[in-house]
Amino acid sequence: MSAVNLASGAPSSPLSVAAMVSGQGRGSNLGALIDAYAAATIGACMVLVIATRADAPAAERARNAGVPLSIVSPRRFEQDDEAYGEALLRLMRKSAIDLICLAGYTRMLPPAVVDQYRGRIMNIHPGLLPFFGGKGMYGERVHQAVLESGMKVSGCSVHFVDEEYDTGPIIIQIPVPVLEDDTPSSLGQRVLTQEHAAYVQAVQLFAEGRLRIDGRHVRVLSNRAEGVTE
Ligand code: GRF
């Protein structure tokens, strides 16, 4: 597969980011991205949050931060994935979205959305992919599985999204040691702290035009000039 340059050079105006969150989402990764823009750490502004439920804690987080919030319940489209995809794409187009960040969104995105935003959709996973991923592997289930496996290290992964669960090219991983007396909850807490750091870093690299997808690999270019000349 040929190399794809995702964004050439840092834009003068911030990237427009949309986050997608499901009902259970606490919204801590969403909050980390919103806070990073407010602190001028990243050149990517959260301009839209799409939540599956109005009462999701992550939706509350968006309201508190004054980020425009849309509720799109996939249940309304249970029999019609295409219509669900169209509804999402309409919102993305209306807000001229450059990058979609899944932040505790537990469903599969409709293929049309993946297709239209290929290489511009990221997800954060609370484990070291390609292990401990796939359908149904989210939240404490991941940490429980890690503890049962006897692994001495866990961590988090930020990856681009493709048509399967957790299989897209990996952008950044941060390892976290597994401790003797860890519970799913204690391990999850330590991983979560690193998730925030990893997501902010991945979005900033994207905003700087320093990510290049080359087959299964995501090359992190050392600087913008490299991105332009390669
Ligand atoms: C995180 O553990 C993330 O890795 C997974 O969903 C969880 C969302 O947590 N995809 P939060 O809502 O961002 O706190």
C-alpha cells in the first residue's frame, strides 16, 4: 500500500475535531483533549461531540465545556446502518470536521464513515494492541483479561480506525507495568492516566502533519519538513 500523507504541515488555524462517545463513557479522554486545546498544548479544537445518549457522563462533560453536543442514538437506526452513517456524516460535514476521535465509543462505525474519513479517525484502547482487543473488549474487561493472562506489562494504544474492532494501524502505545496486587480497577486507573497523555500526543502529531500511514505502519515524521519533502 502506498504511503498516505495525512496532513501536510501544521495549519494556521486549529484542526476541527469531533469526538464520539457512548453511554458508559466517563468522558475523561474527551476532557483531556478539550483541556489540551485550552492550554494551547495541541492545535486541534473540539468543535463537536456526538454522544449516543443525552445522559452519558461524557455528554455532561461536553456541555460543561461549552462544546456543541449532538445526540445520535444508534438504536434509532437499528435496522439501517446506512442511515446511521448518513446521519453521522451530515453532522461531520456541517462542522467541517478534520479528525474524528473515538473516546469511549463502543460500537462499530458504519463503513461509509470509515471510508470517508479513512486515516482521519482515531481510537484510544486501554490495552496493548493487537492483544486484548476486539468486539466486547472495553473497560474493565480488558484489564481483567490482562491480569488473567499473567502479562507483566499492559498499557494503552491509540490507533487509526478501520472496518474492524481495534485492528487499524497503531499510532502510539504507552506501556504500564502490571503490579503484583493489581485489580482491574487499579490497573485501569494507571492505564487511564497514560491514555490521556497518549491521545493528546497522537492528536498533536496529526495536527502537525507528522503521521504517515504506510500499510500497517504509522510513521511518525521527525519534523514537518520531512513530511513535506518525503
Ligand atoms: C477508555 O478506557 C478508552 O480506552 C476506551 O473507553 C474508555 C473511555 O474512558 N476506548 P473515558 O470515557 O475517556 O474516561
